[in-house]
Amino acid sequence: MNKKRLLILKVCRIFSCVYPEKLIELFKIIYRYIYSAKKGKKFRESGEILIISPPAYIMGEKYMSIGENFWADTGLILQCWDRYGTDKYFPNLKIGCNTHLGRNNHIGCISNIDIGDNLLTGNNVYITDHFHGDTNSIQETPPIERRLFSKGNIKIGDNVWLGDNVTIMPNVHIGNNVIVGANAVVTKSIEDNCIVAGVPAKTIRILEKKCYE
């Protein structure tokens, strides 16, 4: 370890004794709010309550509409591609109110992704409406050189819960009140009021309303 790095560590240890942990957490919260306010100005639309925990990578904000009370943990990636190589796209990403995203969530859009209200996700969730290349035929070019291709739009209803490591593929519509189990890959549309799990995801239970006397 070089002398500069050792000196920095010693200084940090001194400051750790001077500044209590609660004060450090307060600084983090203030920085998060400032960071969120700066990011929020770039969206096409956004609610007053918008919390994005740094670091985040957001591209194509002018194509994104974010509802009220949006909260995202660290590692968020939002991408709206309007150009890739020589191809042009017309993306539209809409996220409803009361959305809470876990760590390292990634949403990629070249066409249309419409997410309803009250979405809750775990960590490492991936939602995409496109692939690198047409997956219906053999591709003999490097993946990064293939044009972006969408099989269809994505629509996610209200009150949906996506567990850790869930992947939502193109041309999928997810109904209201749906629970998607951890590690599931959703390749086909899902009706309202059910639990799905597996690779590819399949319905494992139909949810029913509780009757209260």
C-alpha cells in the first residue's frame, strides 16, 4: 500500500471518530435528495416525490414519464434508445405512481413500456422490450453490431410484485395484482390475480378475494 493511500485511510479513521454514524447517514440522505432533484429535471414528466439512490445510469430521459412517489435503490439503469448505429427508434417509457424499485434494476426501451401504479420489485430485475438482432434467425455478426429488434411492447398492470432476479421479455402483458416469483423469466402474457414462477414463468396459483364478515 502506497503512502498516499495509507495517509487517506488514517484521515478517514480520524473523521470516523469525530463524525457520528447518524451524521454520516444524514449527509447521504441529503446528497440523495440533491442527486434525485438534478435527475428529475431531465425527465419528460415526473412527480414531486422522486428518490433515486446514486449511482444510477439514465439515458434518454426526454422519453420517460415517471409518476408520483417514485423510489429506486442503488444501481438503477433506465435506457430509452432513440438511435443505435444507423437505426432510429421512438421509445416511450411510462412508470406509474408509488413505484419502489430494488437494487440494480434495469429497464431498456426502444418501443413502448407502460408500467402501472404500485409496482414493487426485488433486486436485479430486468425489463426489456428488445433484443440485439432478430432471434428468429441465425445471426452471424457480433451481437453488439446487430440492430435492436423488438417483438412487441410491454405492459405491466397495477399492484404487481416482481421478486429478485426476475426478467420480463418483449411482447409481454402482465395483469393487475400479479406476483412473479424470484428468478422467473416471463416470456408470455399473464392474466390478472395470479402467482407465476419458473423458467419460463408459468401460473402456479390463482388468487381469490378474501371475504370478510
